[in-house]
Amino acid sequence: MEDLAAQVKAVTGRVCDGFVAAGGRVRSPRDGDAWSGIILLEPPDGLAINDLWSRLLDAGCVLGVRDGAIWAAAHFYNSLDDADAL
């Protein structure tokens, strides 16, 4: 279980880091035991959430929209390559 948790944390951490580097914001807690495999990502200023969501869906990413943010969930079978694609 620890290996699976580490995999999910690595994948979601990579997604969050990349999203922030692109100008977005991470709404989900990431520190200590507060992290989760489910993350909420706010788009960069000037980018409408539905436009971003549509682009990600067109790219083959399976995501949702909740409360003005992209809702993403990683599982044990997701890889760092999946995180980079997102």
C-alpha cells in the first residue's frame, strides 16, 4: 500500500508542479497527510475553465469540472508520463 500511495503522490505532485509552472493554481492541500489522489486545478488567469477542459478532453485526458476548477484523480496505474501529458 505504501508503494501505491507513493506512486499516486508522485503522479499528482508532477501534475500540480506542471500546472503551477503553466500559471495555474492548485486548490487541493498537498502538505503532510493532507494530500490526496484527487486534485482541483484552477486555470491561469484569462483562460476559461470550459476552454481548458475541452482542450484536455480533446487531448484524451479524462477529467471533470467542479467549482470552477479542473477535477483530476490519479490511480495506481497512472504514470509520470500520464502526468506529463496532462
